[in-house]
Amino acid sequence: MKGKDKESAARKAKDLVQVAERAHKESARKADAAEDVSKQAKSALKKAKKDFKVASKTAREARRAADEARSAYDKAAKRSAKAEARLGKSRKKAASKQSATPVKETAPKPVAPKSAAAKSAAAKSAPARKARRKQKAPKARPKAVETTPSAGEGAGAEDSFVLGESGADVQ
């Protein structure tokens, strides 16, 4: 090769080296940009995973709370049904007592002074509710002795009282 051919070959090689360097710089810049995008994608993936974990945890807690609320609602519904049943029974019982009570009141019985034996017989015929209660012992009542004041004792008899009787029985 002659000198000119050597120079042109050197220039071509130099141009090719420059083109290769430019291509290398361009590819290095693109690689850096791709690496940045990759880092951003990785961080977005991490954030998405974290958000997913938080969301799934929240969903689990919400599901658990909903299950508890459902079970509490079921319990409350059962309790309410029991209460409604009791209320219905008591209403029915009250209605039957109200319908039975006027029948007893339509035939008034003559009121007669009752003795102790008559009181115990009346207590035995009382409704079952009253029969279950403890019966009170009848109080001993002192008999009032009626005395007619004489003409001379008229004013003095009003202020006197008999010992042994209650203070309410003033003669």
C-alpha cells in the first residue's frame, strides 16, 4: 500500500472508531435509561405488593368483622324471636285473663263478714299465681266492746279509753 491508501484506511478506521464510540455512548445512555425504568418498575412493584398486603389485611379484618357482625346479628335475632314469643304468650295470657275477668265480675257476690275459716277457704280458691305466694298470717284484731255511756258519764266517756286496745279505738 502506498502512503495515501494508508492514510485513507487510517481515516476510515478512525471514522469507524468514532461511530463505534458514539454507538457505545448511545447504547450506554439507553442502558442507563432502561436501568432507571427497571428500578422504577421494581419500586412500583414493591409498592404494589405492599399495597396488596395492606389491602388483603384490611379485607381479612373486614371479613372477620362482618362474620362477627353476622353471628351477633343471628344471636340478636334468636334473642328477639324468643322475646317476641314470650311477649306473644304473655299477651295471649293477658287477653285470656281479661276475657275471663269480666265474666267473674258480672256476677257480683254478696259481701258477708268472713270468719277465719272462710278466709282460708277463699285463699285456697285464689288463682295459682296468688297461691304460689307465701300466705300472710291473719292479724289478730281485738274486738271492740260497745258500751253505752250513762247520762252522767256522757262528757267524760268521750275522753276515756280502754287499755289493751289500739289507740285508734277511742270511745
